[in-house]
Amino acid sequence: MAVEMFNIRSKLMKKIKVNKKKHKVIVVMPAYNAAKTLEKTYHDIPKDVVDHVILVDDVSKDETVKVARKLGIKVIVHVQNLGYGGNQKTCYIEALKEGADVVVMLHPDYQYDSRLIPFMISPILDGHADFVLGSRMLGRGAMQGGMPFYKYWANKFLTFFENLCFRKHYSELHSGFRAYSRKALLTIPFTLNSDDFVFDTEVIAQIEMFNFPTSEIPVPTRYFREASSINFARSVKYGLQTLGVMMQYVLHKLRIKKYPKFSKNLFDVISPHYVKQIKAGNSKTKKRKK
């Protein structure tokens, strides 16, 4: 099995190197108190596939910024704490400004295996998907990685309910390991989403509302003391917020109530200043593909 996986990875890497000649891949890291795990996460990133890494620090109380700068990572530091969703908003805007064709969101807490980035971006580079989820529920990645029992079954329940709303068959919709095409991020108005953890659910609902093709790949996960994880109370809040987003999705889909986050585009809702910078990134992208 190990030899087979090595052969698959080798073939995939060769194909990606060919595809990447015209595509810029940027990894974004929404960071908060990740000083102890950042270096390990960063060193596992395949540098022959990834062009650039951007870390957005959400007012960490440890030395996350110092470690990131020592590693040579581009660092954006928030003036005040904006939350997990607020952090991602900055991540994606910065990646678009840099001219990213593919954006991978990776937690710097070493919970997800960054060596799997080539598998995450392959469906996008091949034109088969605009959004890819790293699923811990395909195989035994979640339980073997130490996911708490209550989180496992809550994840299963929420994903089942969301699949009913989307009329899809995702194995998991609550993974923090994701990849986006530039087209997807330029379309969905993610800046209208929550600054809290439910941002992740809203993004998927937007991806579904705009009918972007999606894909999943199996990923293992690691649960340990330094890995970021919300407590039980925050998990309950997140679950209720997720159900709320699904209700909004259904109401919008049935045209009972209209929500701007499901109907507007990114350029409709952000400052003209950022629109201009992102369009400059678009120009870089077009030149690279000629």
C-alpha cells in the first residue's frame, strides 16, 4: 500500500508541475496562538507545488508572528482580534491581490497534513472542481486521529442535514482544510459572512448556491493539546448557527426570503480600493497564462 501511494503521489506531482506552469498556488494560514506548531506545518508544505504562503495573525498572545517572519512567511497582523471568519476574509483578499489561481486554506496548528496539498489542488488544476474539501470522514481519519466522540457524531448529524438541504452526498462539510479556485473566490461575497466559526458553513452554502463544481479527498487529522479546537459550548453554538445558515439557504433557494450573501458577487460588496487591487492581480494572472 505504501509503495502504491508513493507511485500515485509521484505521478500526481509530475502532472501538477506541468499544470502549475500557468497557475499560481497560494497557501493561506489563519493563525491564532500557533507558535508551537507553525514551523512543523510550514516545513511539510511541498514548496515545489506552492508558490507563496500568507499568514494572517489574529492578535496572537504568543510568538506566532515572530516564528512566521523567521520562516520567511508573508505576515499580515490584525490590529484587533476579528475572529476565525474575519481572519479568513483577510486571507482570501490578500491571496486574490497576489494573483492566486488556487488558494489553499490550511490551519497552522498541524492538525491537517500539509503534504496532501498536491491532492487538494489537483481537481482544480484539472478543471474538474472550483472547491475541494479535505474530508476526515472518508476512511477512518477522524477517529484514528483522535477526534472527540461528541464532535464526530455532531459532525455526522450536521453533514447529514446539510446534504438534505444541498441535495448532495458530502462525507463531511466541517473540515478546515480547503482549496478554492480564483473564480470561486471572486464570485462568492464571503466578506458578508460571519466573523465566527460558522463562516465555514456559509462559504459552502455560497459555493452550492452559485453551483460551483466541488470535490472531496480523504485526509487524516491529528488531535493533540496544541491543535486548535473549540470547546463544547462553542461547538453547540456553532451547530445551531449551522442549522440557521441552512434555513437561510433553503428560504433563499425557494425565493421566500432573499439574502445578499447568496445573490451578490464579491465586487458588489467590497471597497473599490480593494476591487482595483484584486483586478491588478487578475492582470498578473492573465499575463501568466499567455
